[in-house]
Amino acid sequence: MDALLILSGGRSSRMGRDKSQLKFHNQTLLEWQSARFQQAGFNVVHSVADNFAGFLGPLAGIEAALSKHPEVTRWSVIAVDMPLISPSSLTELRRRASLNSVVASFKKQPLPLLIQQPEVVRQRLADWLSDPDGPRAIRALMDAFTSEELSNEIDLEQFENINTPEQWRSFIDEDKSNEP
């Protein structure tokens, strides 16, 4: 079974408030992201409580989802603050990734991330998160495993994060979501 994890547990310090709760098209950004990927046929997972105390970043969210959903054999991972990532781009990542790669992403982009051997990744993440000096960056996964970075044949604007109130206002003003 494949699933999509939407990471939404960040501190949102630059935004000044929880990005997942920003209002967009009469719903929260998290609800909107979840609904649009579900409509595209993705099994969506989000808001999974971390297994480790303290704020340990996105790797803790990934580890939590992998440990709480062992039935999932392949994960796509995005951040809630990447509203321009399209379902077709994730489908393309899944289609093009070699079955031999443990993790895959587009060239020079940590997200979206494809995890094809979740149990192997989960164990490594648990080890890292148990170690106060362990890696905390998604990029570390690419360096730790047989990974693949696919050429970017999609619009690079899709990789943009919305981190500040100014970026959010610009996104709302331009609204490239193709939603009504």
C-alpha cells in the first residue's frame, strides 16, 4: 500500500503562527492539501504524534508515520507549506524512481521525498532521533541510503515553501492552486 505523508508539525516561527492552520479556500491549508491529494487518489496521512520528546523536526514526523503505519510499503512525503506541489509531480516521482533506491527525490530537493523501504528508514530514524547528536535534516536520508535524485522535469516553482507572512500574502494574491 502506498501513502502520502503531509508534514505539518513544524514550529512555523518565521510565519508567526501554525502554517497548517492558515485559511485557504474556506478551509485550513492542511485540510486543503489533504483533500486535493485524496481527490487525486492518494491515501493521505497527517498529524501523527511524534514518538520522541521535544521538537526534533521533520525526521521525527516521518519516523512516527512509518512506525504507526507499518502496512504502508511506500511513502511519498511533502510539507504542508508546499501548496504548489501537484499530485502529478508525486505520481511522476513514484513512477520514475528505481525500485533499488531506498529513498528518492527530485534533484537538489529534499521534498517531495519517496521512501521505498520504510522499515529500513524507520529504524535508522529511530537511531538518529535517540541520539542527541544524531542527524535532523531530511537531506541526511539521501546521504545515508541508496538514493536517487531524479532530474527536474517539472516546474521548479512547485518546490517553493511558504514560510513568512509576505510569502503567504503573495501566494494568496497569485493563487496558482487551480482551485475555484
